[in-house]
Amino acid sequence: MLERKKDHLVRSIILELHLSIEDMIDDAIIAKLSSSGRGKRRGAAPELRDALQGRQAIRFPAKLAFARTLRLVTRTEAKHLEKLNSLRNQCSHNWLLNVVVRRRTKPSRPKRPLLEYEGKKLHSAETFERFMNDYARLYLRLFMRFVVP
């Protein structure tokens, strides 16, 4: 039972972190294009919002590439966000998170944890603490850049 609770805690933190960062990036893209005059054209802002949010929205990797093109995020930040997106996908598509998998691993090598951060099992307290420190700083940097005037 405690393992399931730990899975839920890890999953909820990763999903919340990813969703809040994605929302900030969406708003930053819209603000950047609106302030440059391209989004001010009548009807352009709602269409842009539809492209970034909702059921038919472009996926996160495309949003990230768009944000990089607009120089809203740095190359290093984009790499960290790609890793976060990968972890989010694992959390979204797997019920049990504290498991090992053989995907893309030779049979002669040991199985790898489903959730890894910096080559270590994310479920370990030390690794999870390092993950939280790194991504809390990234979140705050983005928040200060996009939200706080």
C-alpha cells in the first residue's frame, strides 16, 4: 500500500510540474506573438490559443521547439523540459512506477528502472530530492521570466 502511495505522490508532482510549466510556456508564446504584432490581427489570438491548448493542440515537443525558436527558453532549459516530458509520459502511461523494464536493454545487462533521473532510480529519496531541487529552480526561473513583470 505504501508503494502505491509513493507512486501517486511521484506521479502527481511530475504531472503538476509539467502541466504548470506547459501552461506558462503557452501563455508566453501567445504574449510574445501578440506583442510583436502578429497576434494582434483580428481573430489570430483565439486561433493561436486553440493551437496551443485544448484537444487539438500541438504536442509539448512542438511547443518547446516553438518556444526555443522565439528564444523564450534556453537550450539547457529545453533539454531539462524534454526530460520532464519523458517522465510525464512514463507516469501517464504506466500505473506502477517503481518497476524495472528491459526496453532498449540487452538481455545480458540488468533491467533499468522505469523512472530514472540522472541515471538513478527516481523512487530513491536522494534522487527524488535532487530532481525536486533541480526542477523547482527551473520552475521558478520560468515563473519569474514569464509571469512576474
